[in-house]
Amino acid sequence: MTKSDPSSAPHADDKDDQVVSQYAWKADEYDARWAFYIEATVRETLRRTPLKSGQSLLDVGCGTGALLRALSKTHPDAKLTGIDPTREMLSLAGDRLPERVILKHGRAEDLPCEDKSFDVALSCNMFHYLREPMRALREFSRVLKPGGALVLTDWCHDYLACKLCHIYLSCFDPAHFTVYGTADCRELLTEAGFRDVEVERYKINWLWGMMTAKALSPA
């Protein structure tokens, strides 16, 4: 597992900028190119998101807004906010989402949100890009209300396909950082002070495996 000291590095370095640049030029074709992957991860994340009527939710790394679109239909009275570091993705999200959904430009390591302002915070297929995972988790904790829920869906290093993909991307994709397994994810969340940590892994097809972690912020 890769860990970072949040006091030892800035929140954005060359690698972070490469992630943003990569998704900026992918924005227009992203949804069509990765339709099955997006649909599957949105579906599995929705099943595991404990959002109640009238509650507030923050989607970090919201991209083109696929998860927020689904949430706006299943929870029409929820207060939804999305954050992403790529302005091109946010622009597409803004065109596709209801006006009541708030979109902000920002990074997971430095969320542009007030303390204790959300009942649920989540991210989908974003966490493996972060160079400073602990810093991001502390930001999640900061913006969650006491006892608020954190939901993280991401690739799972426990599966062979993800291990091989990680090796390939580490060699050929400068924007790639790491892939976590269930034990790594549980350790990170516990170290960041989250309670009642649960990490579930599952396959979305015969080859590719994902995981969703759920936890509660400190009371």
C-alpha cells in the first residue's frame, strides 16, 4: 500500500496535472467510450449509498456527472454537490444535470466546502489517482457531519485483472498512481479515523473486479 505524508508535498504536482490534462481531452468521448464501466460502477455504488430523503451528498471526482444524474432521479429531494478538478468534465456535467445540482471546481485533497456540511460523501473510480490519499480522507472527514457516511468505489487490487492493469499503467501511463486492495483500503480508512469500516469486493463482469468501502465519520 502506498501512503503519503500530507505535510511533505503540495496538493497538486506534475502527476496531478497529468491526470487533469488526460481527462480534459477525453471529456467529450468519455461516457461513450466507457459506458459499460460507468454504468456498472454507478449501479453498484447506488446500491451501497445510504442517502436518505432530504439529505446532502457530495460526489468527489464527479466527472461528467453520471452518478449525480442517477442520484437526482432516485433522490429528487436530496441536496447534491459535485466536485472535479477537470473543468471540461464539469462543463459536460453542467449541461446534463438538473439546475439544483451544485458543481464546483476543486480537488479531493483540498475540498472547497465548509466543515460538517454533508450527510454523505462519496467517490467513484477516483481514489486510485490520488497521490495523497490520507490528506483526501481527512478532507472527507472534515466536510462530513458527525456520523456522516463515506462511500468509496474503486478498482480492487485483489483481482488479477486489476493487478495486471496496474503493472501496465505504471509502465506506460504517467498519470497512473496505484490500485488498492480491500485490506489496504480498510487500513487507510481506519487510520484516517473513520468508524464501522466495511469493504466489499465484487466482479462487474467475468474479468474486472471492483470494491466499495463504507464507513462513518468520527462522531
